Amino acid sequence: MKNRKLKATDYLFHICNYGVFAILTLLCAYPFYYLIINSVSANDLSANGAINLIPRGIHLRNYLEVFKLSGLPMAALVSVARTVIGTACTVMASAYLGFMFTQERLWHRKLWYRLVVITMYFNAGLIPMFMTMKTLHLTNSFWVYIIPAIVQPFNIIMTKTYIESLPPALQEAAEIDGTGILTRFFKIVLPISTPILATIAIWAAVGQWNSFQDTLIYITDQKLYSLQYLLYTYLNQASSLASLVKATGNASAVASMATMQTPTSIRMTVSVIVVLPILLIYPMFQRYFVKGIMVGSVKG
């Protein structure tokens, strides 16, 4: 097919298209940029809202001070551990269950599949869930982060649909050669399901890293606090401090609190520390993301 000569309207469309996407990119990137420049700028200027586009009074002392906060190293370890272990378990469970639900010889396959899917629409609620976790002795346990998140119905549906889109001759040929079902899963289906599994890995990793409500509900042991929960507590402390200052109306107290290691500087710095790992890891999986979504959501 010969290259079509672009018309003036085509150039206009491309300019508008690139312009819109450039604006959307800036809108998405600016909040992260705002966090970073405020975390490295002078604390008094940051607390007064004077840092919007260009960092001023650049220093890295905020990061040195934040890393000295009580419980932060352990919280980082907990967040990394739950993200790595939780993501691996979720991906493997989604892959295996999605594969098994494609096997017609599975006993009452449709019944089990419907029981899994129906959990997407019905939830027992917070109190029954807490009672269940307590009965299973998962409260104040690291495994409360992992076990409830292993089976995700939507991920199973995506994996099942993706596997059904693969050529059935691959599994049939392996079955004729006498391979077992686990061999077909690990040596045939799993290696060619990388796009959808990488997509699920992104969802699971982001969900595990960003989660803080499970810590709030099930954990009282400070050794099991996650980074996101610490950020949540710092945000609450900053809000309480602002309310107290507003209630007293003491201008000198406001100035004093704003210039020394302020709640704003801690909040901004901890936010950067919490968000940065996901920002660095996401591009590694992004190339699989679109393909996994498109192929895994359409049966062909």
C-alpha cells in the first residue's frame, strides 16, 4: 500500500491529538513532580505553599530525617514482602484456576466457576470479615495481607478468557504425547501466558503496595505496619495539627510550627518514598499491559 499524502486537515488533527495527550500527560505527571519538588525544597516555603513549579532552597535533609522515623525501616520491609509474596501468590492462583476452569473434564466446572464469579457481586461486610479473620487467627499476622488477596475473581476471568483464546492444538498435542495436566500447565500454558500474567502482576503489586485499610482493620502490632499505613497516620497527624493551630489562632505558634521539620515536609517526603518504587517498577511491565488487556478480554 502506497503512502498516502497527508492533507492540511491531517496535520491539524495530529497537532490537536498530540496537544491533548501532552496536556493530559502533564496533568498526570504534575502531582508527582509537585511531591518531589516540595520534598527537596526549603521546609518553610513548602509549608506556606510557595513551591509550585520550581524547587527553592534545595536540600535532602528531609529524607535523612524521615528515614530516622520510628518504624519506617520495618514498615518498608513489610510493604516489600507483602508486595512480592502477595503478587506471586495472586498471579499463580489466577493462572492455575483460570487454566483449570478451561478444562472440560473438571468435575462440576461451571458450578465452581459461578461460585467464584458470584463473589464479585456479594460481600458479607466488614464485621463478618473481621470475625472470619480473627477466627482463622490471621489478625496481627503477616498472612492477613496475603491469604485474603490470593483468589481474585476478575483476574481469574481474565486468565481463563486469555487461555481460551490460545490454539487448543497446543494442549491436545501434549495430551496425545502423554503429558499430565500439571505438565501442560507449567510447560505449555504458563510460558505463553506472559502478557496476561504481567498485567495481573501489575494490578496485584499496585494493590498490595497501596493498601492500608487491612493494616487499619486487622493489625495492632506496630512491627506489622506497612508504609501506606504510616503515611496514613502522618496525614492524620498533620490534619490534627492544622485543626489545633486553627483553633488556637496563635500566629507565632503557626510560624514556629511551619518552619521546623513541618508536617508538610514529612508528608511530602514519605509520599515520595511510598510512590517512587511503583513508578520505577511499572515501566518494566507496561509493554505487556495493553496486550494482556486486549487479548485477555476478547475471546477469539
